[in-house]
Amino acid sequence: MTELKTTAEEGVKIGYSNISSLLGMTITVADRDKGIIEASFNATEQFHNSIGNIQGGILTAMLDDLMGYALGITMPSDRFAPTANLNVSFLRPAAAGILHGRGEILKQDNGLYQLAGKLYNARGELLAAATCKAKAGQINRV
């Protein structure tokens, strides 16, 4: 974690990862009770693919962050829930600029979580959507 930020939403403390910083992520809403995160990303031209759109892997990383943080803010500090699978649908090309997104917990059953994330451009058009499953457990560092 490179930075610890307290949001205006009831003092939820969020440690930004190095990847989140690389993606230019800024969390704007953090609702611990509902398991919802809203954030913006600064998608720079450095993220372009060979035809000038934001590369799909970068959009996937943004979606993964949205879903991961939505779950992460609900968990105790000694627990972590790595992504077990991730499904992404790319709906339209993304250009450099500020992208907005939302991640949320859809369902929880015995430590297995179903999550969803969506990314939008500045005009509010849906660019990409994802779902994933994550399994909660103790933090194990390698």
C-alpha cells in the first residue's frame, strides 16, 4: 500500500495499492455497509493499444480494483479475498481521459463473494462490465 486515505464517507480508511496509483485511481464513494465503491481513473495515453484505445487489460485491472475495494472495505484488516475468477465484457472502445466506475458486492455465501464492476466514460456511456468471485481468508504473504 502506498497511501492511506480517509474518505468523507464515515472515515473509511483505504490503502491504495501500487497498481491503483498507477491506474490513477481516486475513490469518491466508499460505503462499507453496502459494500460499494465509486472511483475515477486517470486513463492516460500510456495505456493506449496499437490503435489508440485504452488496452483491455488496463480496463480489466480497473474493474478488478473496483470490485476488490468494494469487498476490501467490508473486511477486517487481517483478511483478504483474492479474485478467483473474473469475467469481463468490453462494450465500446475507451479513450484517454477520466473514467468513472462502481464496484459492489452482489452476494456472499460462507466466505465466497460475488462482485460486479462497471466502467463509464465522461459521457456516462458504459465501456466495460465485469463480475468475479473471491474467496475470503487470512492474509498470506509470499
